[in-house]
Amino acid sequence: MIQRPRGTRDFLPDEMERRRHYEGKLRSVAKRFGFRETATPIFEDSELFIMRSGPNILDELYAFKDKGDREIALRPELTAPTIRMFVNNMSNEPKPIKLFYFGQCFRYERPQSGRYREFFQFGAELIGSATPDTDAEAIALAVSMIEELGLKEYRLRIGHIGVLRQKLLDVGIPAENMAEILQKLDKKAYDEAGPIMEVLGVSQNSMDEIFEFTDTIGGVEVLDRVPGEPGDYLRTLASRLSAMGIDGYDIDLGVVRGLDYYTGVVFEVEAPVLGAEKQICGGGSYTLSQLFGGEEVFSTGFAIGFDRILLAMEKEGIEYESEGIDVYVVPVSDDTRPDAARITAMLRKAGISCDTDIMGRKMGKAMKYASTVNSKFVAIVGKTELESESVTLRDMSSGEQKLVLISELVKEIQF
Amino acid sequence: MIQRPRGTRDFLPDEMERRRHYEGKLRSVAKRFGFRETATPIFEDSELFIMRSGPNILDELYAFKDKGDREIALRPELTAPTIRMFVNNMSNEPKPIKLFYFGQCFRYERPQSGRYREFFQFGAELIGSATPDTDAEAIALAVSMIEELGLKEYRLRIGHIGVLRQKLLDVGIPAENMAEILQKLDKKAYDEAGPIMEVLGVSQNSMDEIFEFTDTIGGVEVLDRVPGEPGDYLRTLASRLSAMGIDGYDIDLGVVRGLDYYTGVVFEVEAPVLGAEKQICGGGSYTLSQLFGGEEVFSTGFAIGFDRILLAMEKEGIEYESEGIDVYVVPVSDDTRPDAARITAMLRKAGISCDTDIMGRKMGKAMKYASTVNSKFVAIVGKTELESESVTLRDMSSGEQKLVLISELVKEIQF
């Protein structure tokens, strides 16, 4: 028996309905915030992702040559393609450009709980603006999305990569060692970062100061430890968030984010219920367009791991109930089938979700199928009832049934 | 400047909004018919598509080896993956199983008008039923979808591949030559089919009769020329379609469809406005599950070329108007920005789509941006108005403006 590829999923009707329901909620929040949806291809020139993340990314990509010998790769994320699209087609549009997207991404890695080779991301980018208001807008959207989904417990942490980067430059870390050290600091692996920094000539004193800085976490009061412009910037951000009713977050000066192109504010959201793989959202301000041949443009964006957040909701016991259909139409005998078909078509035209037997089943079996598909009503089409242009309508939850004129059926069901 | 891969597209906000709008309409019609959505991975084991279409399909596929040396391919269509999913996960579900799907497919072919390397299909499969009612249901769904989109001119042709196949067997065409001859007949290439049939020993008389048969097209009266069970089957189908209000189609005994696995009724829909590449929908009854390691299960399905039908609608002059947003909030000066942020957050929470300036712009520029994003109202947040907990609300279409209490803003805008 032929199977689906490892690390991928099939979404059966119940699960798919749940996913579309929550996808729709995320989309509607984004639209309410004035963001507009875009889409880019499933694959891109591999070079795009190498430019963003360095050549090591190739190890994790589904990369291949097409028949025209072009190096292409299934997209591992959606920020680079979106900024590529902006550089190609949208760079002259009035700023800020507020975009969102939802789609599959692909990573060749070992499948494990909540990690798939084909996974889904919902994300947003605010392009062409570099103010605290911009970051506040991105964070407010992320929070509103998570709230809209109904996730009960989550933790938002906000930091500033620019300050940390400056501190590392100040103690003499060369640009080429920056990424490596940031990665260690991201994991709080001070025992690994220490020796590297020592070799680079950083004093124990400076090191301690940096480790203390990245361990700084707390309310807005910790912003007192952030000097100069970034401190003011973060205080304005905190004030905007407060105006928008967003308060329950931590300032965490150790939020690093892996990639070179982040410039200022960075943020992450975790769902504690997920245990080790708990990050459900990450973002920050960055410049990326200049790497792809455009002008340097400041942006802020984030991505939500759609699979991960759905898993968190499931673990929190948030249940989604399938909608079912409104009416199942049962012909009592073969000679009422044309009338059953006519009534079914009429109800559907009126916007009522409706199904009917197409397998030539006898009434009992058809009634059983009506329960299987979770129908609210059953309309029984019999010869006697048809003589008075009526059907018997049964309410499947109460079990009550009554004779209803076909001409009044729509009204009766919509009521 | 790095570009998107050849034959793929970026969907910018206006186009994407239009696509989501019509995608939503198709989804809602399918749900109204009692179909439920499913999704399968973007790539599958290459073998799946070879089993469906023969090894030649490889020439058109984006096929490659993953890092685990597995032969995988980006899906060129969605019927085989859906039936694979059915065989793997759903074979014990109560029948009929009514599924629909929407997603990207991929073909490596020369890009041309209305043909892309990444394209979108909307399709449906009715699994586990083999009655005229089943085919009628599939055809009715396809027609209702096309009607719902508002396409004005389209042509539905219904045929029966089983009859033609039997006729070819009767005149002595061996099974191994069947596909080749059916392909010629599909294109009405009688001058190519003739010589092949002659070599196979088919008499001129029999040939003429077959060519006359595949040239038979007309109303339900041509069903008189279809003998035996298939004739009765098609007459019942016509009666069901009529009960569902579907009449304006042709019976075309020359509708062939390329693939071996079609068994009975086949149908196609064309949009004449598209010229040469006019087919927008194709489907029929088939058995495919046994090829993938399952039991033989009768099914009927169809796919709509989403890009193609949108192109047809565009050519017919059907316009889609972008929604825009409800309110743009303009702070008059920097000291009213926190209030602007508060009011924006309040409106969004009430379900109103709302945006505000995040770039520190002065009022004039912010007003201009409000027009750019097509906002119905502008809420002007000034110091004087704030003293009475009010804002100035301007209706952008009439130009009228008035003072509105912030506490009444939601009501005022929703009215």
C-alpha cells in the first residue's frame, strides 16, 4: 500500500474543518488590523534562502534541480519570499505596507511531536516603517491572534537585539564571530560562549556583565538597565502596548533570535503547555530587502507556528465541534427520488447545507447515514406527503417531527 | 535582483483578496452540498503518479530525490493523493464519502496564457457509490460552483467512456492499444486514428460507425443511440439533473478524457471566452483505489481549474471590488498618539477593521494614506475633541464630518 511521505500529514474532514475554522479566525484578525494577504510560490530559487540564512540552511532544505537545471528549494519559511516579492513588485507602494500570509513550509528534519517536514505558518510583515509604533502594531496583532484562538496560557517576552549586539561590539567581538556567540547566548549556554569570548580577548568582567544582561528579565522596570536610544525606544513601545491594552509580558533582554538580519526589537511567545518545544511565535524588526537586490527597508514581522499553536490548544482541552449539515433528505421509496433531488437542490439554493441519499438506500439505512453526517434535520419524502406538496421534517436533536409544506421548508429550517 | 521561479506567481493584495473571495464561494457551495474538505501533502511518492498516469508523467513532474534517497514529486493533480489518503485512512468510513479540496498543483511545462507551473485546483470526489445519482450530484456541484462564481457563458458536455470503450473492444481493438486510440479520438484526430485502427484490422465500416458515434452531440434525444444499460443509466442521470434544475447541457458521446481509469460517465465544462485553452472543469466516474493497494471502489470526481476560471471571469468583465477598511485613525499631534492607539484597539476589538498611523506622520500625509488604503471613515483624534472624550469622524465617500463620543464610535460606524 502506498503511503504518504514521512513527516507529512493528511488532514481528514474533522481535523481540516477545525484547521480552516482557526485559519479563518487568524485571517479575520489580520484584516481587522488593516493587514492584507499575499501569497508566494511553494518553491523559490535556493539562493534566496542561502542569502537569508547562510549556506548551512541547505542541509535542512528540500532543495533540488528542476528540469531546466535551476537550483530550487521548497520554502522553509515565508519572510524571505515575502520580502523578495516586495523587492520585485511592491517597492514603490505607499508605506507602511502591511502584509500577512498563511501557507505550507518545508524542512527536512527528523519528524517529532509538533515538528513536521511539511508545516504551516501564519505570519505578518510591516514593511517600510521603523518606529516603536510599528513594533507595537506587530506585537498587538500577534497577541490578538493568540487571544482570538482562545489559547489560555501563553507568555510574551520582548527584547532588543540591537542593544546586545552593541554590547558585544563594545567588548571587542568581531562581526564574523557575532552570529556564533549570539546563538550560544540564545540558548543561555554561557559555558560554551565563555571560552570563545575569552579567546577573543574579552575580560571576565565584561563577560559577566553581558551574561547578567542577557539574564535580565522582568517588568518594564528592567528597561532602566537599557541605556540611551534603545531604552527610550522600548519605553515608547511599552507605552503604546499599554494604550492598546497589552500588559502581561516580560521584558527579556536575553531574547536573541537566531538570525543576523534582526536589528532592534525582538519578541517571542511561548505556550508552556507544550513543554520543550514551546515556542509558538517569534518575530522582530529587521532589514532584509537589500540582500535581495532592493534598497534597505526597515520592517517588523513575525510568524506563528500554526500546527504548534493548534497542538497547544488541544493540550489545553479547547474543543472544536464539527458543524455537520442542516438537512438530510430521505426518499421513502425509489419513485420519490426525483422529488428528493428537487427538494435538495431547492434547499441548497437557499443557502442551507443539505445532502440526500445517492446510493439507492432504503429508508432505515439512509436515516442512519443522516446521523453519521451529523444532520440537524431529516426531511422524509414520501408519496402521501407529496400529495399535499409536503414532507415530514424531523428535528434530530429533539426527535420531534411534523408535516411541513415544501414551500415553507426553507423558512422552517432557518428559524 | 532575485526573481521568483519561472511559471510561478506572486499574489499581491488586490489579486489575493479576489482569489480568497472566490475560493470562499467555492468552499461554501461544496459545504452546502454536504462535501467536506480534506488536504494532502504538497509532495508524494513519485510512484503514486506513475501508477495513475503511466511513466511518461515523469516528464511533466517536478520529481526529485529527498535527502533520504526517496523519489518524491510535487503533486500534478489532487485525485490520486485524495484516493491514496482514502485507502490509507478512510476506507472503513460509511459511504458515500464526499470530499473536496483546494490547493496548488505543479507541472513542469512551458508557461503560457492561463497555464502555470504552479497552478490551483478546486476539486471534489464522491467515493464508494456508483449510481446515476452519484454522477448527477458531482455534475450539480460543478455547475453550482460555476454559477456561484457568476461566470456567464459556459458549456457542459456529458458523455460515457464505457460505451466507447466497449465499442472499440467489439471491433477488436486490443486493450494495449486502447489508450492511444482514445487519445486520438479525444482530439477528433480521425486521420491519425484511422491508419492505426486499419493496421489492427478494423473495417472501414466499423471505423465510420465509431467516428460517427464520437461525433454524436445534442440534447437528451441522442441518448436513443446509446444501447443497453449505459443508455438507461444516462437517461436516469438526465432525469436527476432535470429534477435539480440542470438542463442546458449537451450529451456528447465524444467526450473521452485522457486517462485509463475512467469507467463510465465523463463530463467537461468549457468557457468559450478562453479560446483555445477553454476547458475549466473535467471529471467522471472512475476506479483508482485498487491501483494504490486498496479494494476496488467506485468513485466520481471532478476538478476545476481555479486560475483558468478566474481568467474566464476576468475576460467576461466580472469585476471584484476590494473591501478596504472601515476606519483609519489619525492622531492630530504626537501627544494624541496614545489615544489614537487606544481607540484603534477598541474598534478592532469590536470587530471593526481599523488602522492608524505608525510612522509619525503629520495629519495631511496620514489622511492621504487613509485614501490609499480605501478607508470608509477617518477618525481624527485631536486634543480639543479628546477633552470631551470625542473624535471627529469623517465619512470618506460623502465628505461629511461630525463630532462623535468615543463611547458611541462603534455604534456610529456599524450603523
